[in-house]
Amino acid sequence: MFDERGFQNVLVENIAEAAEVSPSTVYRYFGTKEGIVLADDFDTLNEAELAAVIDVTDLAGTVRAIVARFEPKPDQHNPEGSLAHRRIRYFFDEPSVRRSSYEMLANAVDRIAPILARSGRLTTTEAHIKSSALVFGYFSALEQWHRNPAGRSISRALDDALGVLNRL
């Protein structure tokens, strides 16, 4: 619906009607229509599942693995039309989605930092800073890729961004 009508022209009521549920059900699961765009598997992981995904000895590899879960495969027909690419477009082209994404990123930092701190390798402050750098660095990499894809995959843009973070 967002692609067909434009994000601003779609109401939660329209979504609920198309999904044959009540608007309150949409609000209960997603909060807002921005939440529909931003929802992903990461959100549904409980603390133990999230801890199992995070390799505290290879955080860059962890981010790469998470990205690989949703990036279109090279042989996919029309990868630009994939859900991942369409969602990224909304992240950066729709102001309300972009604002909501910052809250989602801050929540991700708050979920990841304690796991890093519990590893014993980082202090609480270091874990929060490292988590912030990775999460917001990842988002910045997505934005740079979106603004200038130049035939690069999302993973390649992420590798470039992680290289920048490592040099810093």
C-alpha cells in the first residue's frame, strides 16, 4: 500500500481493513504505521536469543551476519524491489519513519550494551559506546548505500563503514 499510494496517504485504518483486522490490532502489534516499516526479526528476539546472536569477540562479524539475514541474494530477480530495499528507502525518504528509526536504534543499543558488558570484556560505559558506534554506524552505512548504491551490495557498504569505525 505504501508503494502504491505513498506512505503519507495510507492510514492505519486502510492497513487494518486490507489485513482484515481491527485498527486496534495493528496498533497493538506495531504501535504506528512507521512501526510496520521498522518491524523486523531483531525486535522479536528475547534477551537469551539476542545474546546467542551476538559474538562479543567479533562484533563486526555479528553485524555482517545480521545484515546477511535480510539482504537480497545476488541471484534474486529485481533486488531493488525486495522488502529490504523498499524498507531502507522508507527509512531515509520518509521523515516520520526516519524519526521513529532513531528510537528503534536507541532501543537496540540499550538491548545490546548489557550483553557486551556481561561478557566481562568491556565496562558498562565502553559497552554502551561500542554498541552505539556499531548500531548507528550500521544505520549510517545503510544511508550512504541508499544515497549512492553505485552497484554495491548493502554488505559491501557495511564493510566500508566498519572499516571506517575500525580506523577511528
